Amino acid sequence: MKADTLAIHGGFAGDSGSGASAVPICQTVSYAHNTAQALADAFAGRSPGYIYTRIANPTTTALESRLTELEDGIGCVATSSGMAAVASAVMALVKAGDEIIAAAGIFGGTVSLFENTLRRFGVVTNFVDAADTSNLQDALNEKTKLIFIETIGNPRMDVPDIPAIAELAHKAGIPLVVDNTVTTPVVFRPGKFGADIVVHSTSKFINGHGTAIGGAIIDAGNYNWREGPFDQIRKLSQKVGQLAFLWYLRNVIYRDLGGCPAPMNSFLMLQGLETLPPRMAKHCENAERLAQFLQSHPNVSWVNYPGLKTSEFHDRVIKLFTGRAGGLLTFGLGDKEKAFEFIDSLRLGKNLANLGDAKTLVLHPASTIFGEFDAHELGSMGVTPDMVRVSVGIEDFEDIKADFEQAIERAFKEKK
Amino acid sequence: MNLVVNGKNTDISDSMTVTELLAKEDVKMPQMVSVELNGQILKRSEFETTRLKDDDKVEFLYYMGGGTCL
């Protein structure tokens, strides 16, 4: 089945008991078993069965199945947030003394996790400009256990050469972890281009309406867990084969850290997925048109959208994303004051820390989601003081354009 | 023909797809099962199109809970 169909029907064929066509919300903590032996068998892994919602839940199972099918992977674990997904996936793989190579232009929350939290536990991350694959090659050493990139760096808006980086990782015997939040499986399936593990913040385009926080980890099925430098997973693969990563993830890391989604939130993600394909088409179309409009505006200093023909990443957008570059762009108005004035003058666009909503959203990254980093760090992450990040919504384009036009005019108006 | 299903020899009269085998074996929680065929996990989209052959090794696997087999 195609993505448009899987987004609606994947992972759930209707409730056999009630006939409900929407996925029922199983708002329960635990699951009764008919006999003591049945529960003992479920606990021992001898028999499949739900035990406790921190480990698995039927509503969340439907979401995991749908995401597995959309990413064409072998399985998924849904989480309480995108950060829970990143943390759980990475912590299943690394231990003290290990190293990570990560793209420099990734989401600030992930940078903080790697640079601050994981470093406290003895895991060192080397951040490199991932637009040039040779930088990753140079950073590789015998301690490196994984490479982490985003499909389009947020907010750097760089597009790594994902197939080349996958090849590099596999030659080194380590997995490539790819955050597919901003492209979604509708625009890009990282597993088809060699990625081993795909992570998502489902709070963004997948939810699509800014109503629930969530995340997901998908095993794309490319990495051979029977080999590789992960003792705990390699040992497990003797019993559960290629499911070893997912099994370890769910039954150890996920269970121990407690990052499970609320069933209601899994339901909201399932609803969001149903309209993801047409929404992504409109996000991409509106973003490209807005990027072109901003690029032609005399008061706009710069525009960064990989779908622009002038972008150094345009060829990769064509090759990897079949020409669609997502709904996110950044642009500059010369200084921080004008960026603030622009944001304050918007009537339609909402000033908030999120992306992927049906509504157009804006944000000043340097003073908000990247506010904890100093000027040098901001520079290496591609965040400038005048940068405005825009998550282009699916409203009528002429209304978005008119809103931006009047707000730019106000930002450049002489103050009396 | 003979299949090895979860380590046990299983005779089936005719070749069948993975979907048909799941029904024949009456596997628990079929929406949750992962199928490993000769050491490789099948994508769910391959269940209906993958036809089993003589001496194939099939494992039904779950990663949904339980935690003491480490």
C-alpha cells in the first residue's frame, strides 16, 4: 500500500469486538489475566500479552504499527516525547567511555542531551558540520558507537548526504540514527537510504495540530544486531534475532526510564497521521512559495530553505526528498531588534516554541530554544541573532504572505 | 513440505504465505507478532506476498513486554 493509504489504515483494521472504526483509547494502567500462570507467562516473555501501560498499551500499539508501516521498518516503540525517543534510542546503544558523532546543526534539545546530560554519564559527543561527509569520517574513532543526524538540520537547514553517511557508519560497523521529524515518512523514508534507526518527535507534523507531545523510535531493519559492538543487544539477538534492539529498548531502557506515551496522546497521533500526506504536501508548497517571496523582498537579508534553487542543498532535496523540502525555513532581517519587531507585528503567525502545526508558527531561536548557548556555540549551530524560524502552516498562501509583508513593513518602519 | 516453526518441525500440505501460516498456527496477538524467516525479519507488507518453501525456518517473535529473558 502507498503512504496515503497506510497513514489512514496502517496498524488497525477496526475493532473486532465493537466494530469501532477509530482506534479505541485504552485508558488503563494494567491488564487482567485469567490465571496466575497466564500473567507469569506474560512476565517471563513466554507468551505475548499486555502487562502494564509503561511497557505497552493497545492504543499505542496501533500507533507503533502504523508508524512501522509508514517508515517500512521492522518495528517501533512510541514514546512520551521526541526527546524521550532520542534519549531512549541513544541510551540503548552507548555506555560510559563511548563516543557519538552528531551533526552540529541539530535541535537544541538534542544538543543539550548529548553535550550536558550524556557527558555527565561519561559519553562524549563530537559535533561536526555534517553537510560535508568527510568531517564525519575525520571524527570517527574506535570509541564511536553511533552517528546521529537530522534529515534537515533544525534550524541550520542543512541536508546531510544521508546515503554516504550510512555507508560510512556501516563500514565502521556502527548504526546511523536519523531524526526524521521535519520531513516525516511522507517526504522521506531514511531506512530506504541506509539509516538504521529512525526517531521522531511526533508532536510536530505527525500530530499536526499542536495538541499532544510524543515521539517514536523505528528500527528500519538495516543493521545486523547479531554483530556490532553492543554486547547487551548482540547477546539478546541469539534469542530474538533481529528484534534484539527493539526488545532491549522496550524491555530495558524504555521500561526503566518510563518514557511511555499517554494512550490519549497515542490516539491524537493516530488521528494526525490520517491527514499527514495532504498536510505535508501543503506545508511543502506554502514553504517554498514563502521562501521565494522572502528571497525577493528587499528588506530580507537572507533566506535559508533547502528547496530553493539557490540553496547548496537543492540537489540533495531533489535526490533524497523528490524535490519537497518540508515546511520549515529560516530568514534574517539584519538584527535581533527587527526580528523581534517582525514577530510582534504578525497577526496570523503564532509566536511559540513548536513546529509542524497546521498554523503558521514563528520563533526567535537565539533567545528561546537556543537561549542556553553562548555566541560561539550559536555560531557553530548556525543560529544568528537576526534569525527567525518559520514553520509554514497550511493556511491560504496569500494570507500568510500578506501577514509577513505587513509585519516586515512594520519592522522597518522608522520609530517616532 | 516441512517447515521449522519456532524450532519445531511442522508439516504442511501445500506452500502457503506467511499470512496463511499465521492463521493456521493461530498465533497469539497477530497484530503484535514479528516474523523472522531464515534469520531475517519480514516487513509486515511482505506477509501476504512471501510464500514459504520447504525447510524454511520461521520464528514468531514479540517485543511487547515481559522482561526476564535477558
